Amino acid sequence: MAFAMSTVNAQSPQYVWNEQAQKIYESITSLKIPEGRKLLTLEKKAAPNNLILTLLESYADFYELFLNEDPAIFKKLHPQFEIRIKQLEAGPKNSPYYLYSLGVVQLHKSLSAIRFDKNLEGAMDFRKSYQYFKENRKAYPNFSPNDFYFGVMTTVVGTIPKGYQWIANILGLNGRISDGNALVLKYLNSKDENNKRCRNEALLVYPYLIMNFEGNQRKTFNYIESIPYDFKRNQAHAYMATNLYLNHQQSKKALNIIQQMDKSDAYLALPFWNLETGYAYINELKLDAAKKALINFVNSFRGKFYIKDAYEKLSWIAYLQGDSKQAEAYRKLVLTAGNQVTDADKQAFQNAKKGIWPNALLLKSRLLSDGGYQTEAFNLLAGKTSNDFTIEADKTEFSYRLARICDLNGQDDLALKYYKSTMDRGANQPEYFAARAALQSGLIYESKGQFGKALVFYQLCIDMKDHAFKNSLDQKAKSGIQRCRKQ
């Protein structure tokens, strides 16, 4: 049965996903937002009653809001989601696109609200979206796009961090990682006529699901490198890949993607690329290049996410270059600019508030290791012991840095030894080193099939209180516990 009609009744609203709608979808979900908006304007004149165009308008607004995080644009665009929901409610209820479109736009509204720190509103909208997809799956079990959205939401609900669990309890939501991820993969592997309706989104999200909820780095990058992603022309997919590569010690690959992208005016202008470029360069200790990119980011970004983190990186650059006056100036901006929603920004703020500069040797080693340059990072620490450091937090970080280098080099026994030393020293310190050591120890034991030991360390991670990155580390540990209990 064909779900999409090929023509539009001139009088009544319909849901028609035709070739032109697919073309617009491909443009918008590649971040060719300006191009997509032009195509939408033309198509709305030709087919004013096609509600799929209303859905696609929501996509364009959502991507722009979520990625550029401009308060002025939020004020203008966010109310449009509610207007579109009313428009979509006028469509034929006997179409699988009726509840599907409502669910997608409601989710756009939810995630945009959360992005702008309106968490309760976002949570209520998330619940509405979840219920739309749940109901649509019952009504149209063979409409495969349901699988993607319901799968993602099921996974996310199943791993809500303890700090936000109250939201799930109030809304009566529940989910499991394995069920959610399986539904997303089912959609990606589908061969039906609807397998392109949200494919770009599924290809964007699935690697994150593997990495963040299955905790499987190898599987994540095997997937990314086995699928014919077009990073040059699809900047949303490039966004995903550079983000994952940078967060998992592969700065060189991230930088290659950024440098090879099509940067024409057809795409949404994203300050994000300056931020990622700055991260990649600082991880190579190419400080001047990193400084230029990060300054471009803070000068062009209108939002608040990662501003504190960027200023902290700029303060580190000045500090490592011996410019103490500039370093202090950037540190003051860490305290006043941006917000503390992301863990990285929270950590930057706490570091600046302490007023203590990191040990230069450990900082350089950290940056190199974060970029994937483990040999260079280890060489900086070779011949040192914890006795070479006077501050307790530095002693803890020293063992943690050695552990991470060994872990990333596949030296599990040495990594576990140094992680244990980190936990022994840092369990009651406000830094994240001990909690992350517990998480990584759990991951090592899980990879060896020693699930009982893994559970002990995952729980230990969760039990550690009042440290940096707690929500994100707890979420990863909770995912690990779920995986191990299935074994």
C-alpha cells in the first residue's frame, strides 16, 4: 500500500510526500537550510494544501534553532511550532503522516525548548511526541519511520540520568536501550518505500546511540566508516562525525572532514565549525591556529553553549604561551559569559572559580591524549611519579592521565592499575578523575566479559557524589549496568 499520494486535492489539506518533498528534505537535513527554504517557498505556491511542506518547514526551523542557538531567532521561530501543530491537526486523520507529523513537530518544539533551558516545557512536549509515535505504531505498524523516532525516544528515556529522573517519573515514561536501538537499526535496514523519509536523521543519530548508550566505540566507528556517508555535501553528517572523532581521540580525522566540506552559501552558517577546528588544533598543540578559530567562534556565536569552554581553551593557550595577562582576561570571561548547561561549561566555570592554573605538563599531556597523540602524551610524562607534583589533584590527575594513555593504547592491565590508583586518591575530590576511572574500569571489564566486576565499577561511578560531569558519567554508567544485566 502506498502511503504517499501523488497529487494534492486543490481544496482539502493532505499529506503528500512526493519527489519534490524528498528533495527538500534532503536539502534541509544536509543543512542546506537556505536552499531548502527557497524550495519550500516555490513548492508552497504550487501545492499550498500539502501539509508535508508544513512538516518540512519545522525541520528547517529546528535545525537552525538547535545548532545556532540564537535567542533572537528562538523568540521568532519557536512560536511557529505551535502554529504548525494546529495546521497539522487539520489534516486527514486516516493517514500515517497525521500522528507522525504531529510527533515530529512536537519533538522539534521539545528539543528546541530544552536547548534554551526551558526543561519543564520541553519535557511536557517530549511526552506528547512520545505518545503520538506510540499511538501511530499501533495504528500503522508497517509505517517504518515510526520505528526510528519511537526507537530513539525509547533509548533516551531508558537512560535518563539520576539528576533528571524526576522528569521521567512525572511523565510516566519508560524505555530500554536495547529495544530503542534495535528499532532505529530496523529502520535503517528497511527496504520499503518509506525508508528515505527520515533516513538522514537516522544516519545522524544512530552512531551517537551506539557510542553513548551501547558504549561501543569500535562498533561506532566501524559503522561510520562502512556506510557511504557524504561528509563533503551533508554537513549534518559531518557535524556528527567530527563531534564523535574529536570526543574519542581522533582529532586528525575530524579536521580532515572540516577542511574537505563544501562551504558554499547554500548551507546554514555555523559557528560550530570554528569551535571544532579550534578543538582539533589545540589537541595538536597548534596554539596559534586554535586561538584564531576559537576567537572566531566566540565572536560569531549568538548562543551560550560551549562559550565558557571556548574561553577556557583560550585561557589555556595564553597560559601555555606565557601571556599571563591575557590568560587572566580570558578566565574572567569564563566566569561571566555563556551558561552552565553543558558539562564542559560547568567544568570550565568551576576551574575558573578556583583560580588555580593547571599544571602545564599535565595540561599538554591531556590535550595531546585527547587528540589521539598517545605516544607524544606519554613521552611528556615519562620518568615522572606522583611525587613530582605537590597538589593532591595533580597527583590524582597524573595517575589518571597514565591510565587513559594505557587504556587508549590497549594496555588493559596497566590501565586498570592506574585507574585504581586514581580512584584511591580522588574518590572524595571534586574533580571527575575518580568517577571517570571507575567508568573506564567498568568498560574494560565489560569488554572482557567480566560483567560482575563491570557492574561493581559502574555502580561505583554512580555512587561518587559532587564531581564534575556527574550527569553524563552517570548516564554512561547506567547504560553499562543495563547492558551487563542482560548478559
